[in-house]
Amino acid sequence: MKQLQNIQTIAIAGAGTMGAGIAQICSAAGYKTILYDLNDDAINRGIGIISKNLDGAIERGKMDTGQKEAILKNIKTTTSLNEVKADVIIEAVLEKLDIKRDLFQKLAGVNDEDTILATNTSSIQVTQIAFGIPNPERVVGMHFFNPAHIMKLVEIISGASTSEDVAYMIKELAEKLGKTAVMAQDSPGFIVNRVARHYYVEALKILEENVTDLQTIDELMELSGFKMGPFKLMDLIGVDTNFEVTSSIYNQFHQDGKFRPSRIQKQKVDAGFHGKKTGKGFYSYK
């Protein structure tokens, strides 16, 4: 089994907002980084996200242009799954069990048997993802939070088959990336998303019942000490992503009513109003 000092290359599968952010911090920490997605458009969007993040750091005086160039240069991009060969692979693809499991099956076929397969799932049980994967003891949860290049917390989740050595090595890796890592057992939503789900769900129920408007809910929550109201936060995370996580947890808890997804949120998703990334969500950003 690989040790932390043997980790030289990290690959990220999925160049969306989360994948790009994870690739950025891996490269910044000095690891050879591979960023994979299905097509050049997705890759270009991912690199654009990283470049924008780094420009923001330059504006804040956190780095200079030379450091930005070094980080970007350290990231190899590819649309070929056969080139995704690394010591650790972190998937950040759609929150769908079949997609994640199929990806790991293919990656297992082109990598060594001790390559660690880490899933950035925010709600699906790691045990389910690892089922049928060769050497399932190397499959582990490594859940970053959005935006990954800023948020400090990472949840390390052990599935039923996950090796304890793998879990603790990934915890050490997260800490080397500058994160605060917490160990969690395999349960729908793990720790943070299970607790936070009601921050969104109850706010949406209040809106559904016409108790008050969403601006008032956000303002009240912020006045209560929360840094960001639930509707602003859903727009930042992605209304579609937030809805997917809620739906996943709802189904994994056998349709427990306290996790019921909102029809208002579903309507936003169907309309393509996914938050800041599309210019409109619960608020307009154009």
C-alpha cells in the first residue's frame, strides 16, 4: 500500500467547479496533477476556473503571476481515460452512483492495483461506490467543500471495505494540501451534508408555505450569525448540485419526509436557473 511520501502524481476526474478547485490545490502543493474530462470544452472551462481563482489570489496579494504560471504549468490536461494514471485519483463527476462506479471500474483497468481511488461524493455511500471495484480496500471518500480552493474542511469517509491505512493516508494527504480533515463513517450525507440539509430544506419549506420571502429568510439567517443565507448559499454551490444531494440523501434514507426535496428547487433546476454559474438562481446575477 502506498505511503504519503510515495505520492507523486494526483489525477482529478471531472473538470467542473469542484474538480478544477481540487486540481488547483493539488498543483499548488507541488504534486504533478492530471485534470481529466470528456471533451476539450469541459477541460478549457476547468482551466478557466483555475485561472480566475488564481487571478483573485493575485488581486488579494496572496500570490504573484510567477506562482500562477507555475501552478498552471504543473497541471496536465487530457480527454483520454487511458492517460489518467496516478498514485491517487480523485473523482469529482456527477452525483450519480452508476457514473462514479463505472468510472472507477475503468480507472482500475488502466492503473496499478494499489492506486488509491478517492470519491468526492457528498452524499452517496462509499460502500456502494466501491462494490465490484477490484481491490475495494483502496476506495475511500475524500469530500471537499465548495469552493474547494478556499474551504478548509475535508471529510475522509471509510466504506465497509476501505483499508484503515488508506483512510489515514488520505487524511494526511488532505492535511498536506492545507485542509482540516475529519474522519467519518459511511452514512448518507456523512456529517456536514446531513446536518446542513435542513438549513436548505426548512428554508425552502418556509418559502413553499408563503411564510415570508427568500430575501427575508436570508437576511434573518445572516443576522443570526450565519455567514450566508440558505438561498444565497444554494446559488453559490449550484441549485442543481444542491438538489441532487438532497434527492440522494432523501432516497438513501428511504424517503424520510424530513429530507424531502423541494418542488420550488426542482422547478429552478428544470428551468436551468442553477445559480451564479448560470447567471440566475434564486437571485439574478446578470
